[in-house]
Amino acid sequence: MSKYLISAIAVLVLAVGLLSWQLDKVKTEKNRLSSNQEALLSDIEFYKTEAGNNAASVQKLELSKSELKKYCDELTSTVKDLNIKIGRIQAASTTVTQSDYKIVTVVKDSVVYRDKPVILRAINFKDPWIDMAGVIDSGMFSGQISTRDTLVQVIHRVPKKFWFIKWGTKAIRQEIATKNPHSNIVYTEYIELKK
């Protein structure tokens, strides 16, 4: 009788261990989905840094590899274009910026020899973030504009708070700052793949 009792207890202990392991997996998945829902429902926070540059903050979205393939077509195709296997990705970030410039510069006359000398109006503008050069010929402007910007991306954890006590991790956030004062962050997204 005791042999059967020991076997039954061993089976029950094994079942309890298996069920607690599955429950832990379900809790982890529930927390991930809850965090994803919060990330999807929250807006991007736009603000200015102490130096006056534009910045944005967004909460982490954690996807499985199959969810990434299913819902992020553009990112998946970019990863394939880069010849990277999706299984090797740890995290991906997408940021869109827009630069708006107000340019005031002097238009100078230039002489170009074609069949006979032709006077063209030339524009040259340069600052640390933009280079613009071109000519106005018969009312048409043709030239080139080059802009430069640096995006600084920092991923950090936000701790849980109770009064002044901080512990654990409430969320993972990405902070992005532009160095170009003319640039505005239009959109940003941070995706971390589930392990």
C-alpha cells in the first residue's frame, strides 16, 4: 500500500510542479500582453532637452518573432534587405524626423559662358546642419540641399514607485533626442523581441 501511496505522491508532486511552471509562463505572457497594450495605447511624449533640442519618449513593445513577421511587414522586409535573420534580432527601433528650415540668403550673379555669356543668379547657404547651393536660370531653381542630423537613442528601465521607494521594473522606455535644432521627431517605435 505504501508503494502505491509513494507513487501517487510522486505523480502529484510532478503534476504540481508542471502546473506551477505553466502558470508562471501564463503570468509572464499576461504581463507582456498588458505592457504591450499600455505601450500601444500610450502616445509618444514629445519634449525639449535642457539644451533646447527636440526629444521623444516611447514605451517598449515586446513582440515574439511570429508577431513581428505578422504585424511589422516593413520592418521585416528591411531586416531581410539587410541580410539579417529575424531569429537573430534582439531589438529594433524606428524613428522618423522632419527638418523644417527657414533660409534667408543672398542671391549673387554668376556669369556662365554658353554660346554667349549668360548671367545666372546663384544661391549658397551653409550652417552646421544644412548646405544649400544652386542657381536660378530662366526662373527655374536647380540645386542641391544636404541636411545633417544625429539621433541619440537611449533605452532605460522605469522603476515601480510607492511613495519614495523604487523597485523592480514598471516599463522599458526609449528616449530619442535630435542634435539638429531644425528637426522634429515625427514618429518613433521601439520593439524588443520576446526571448
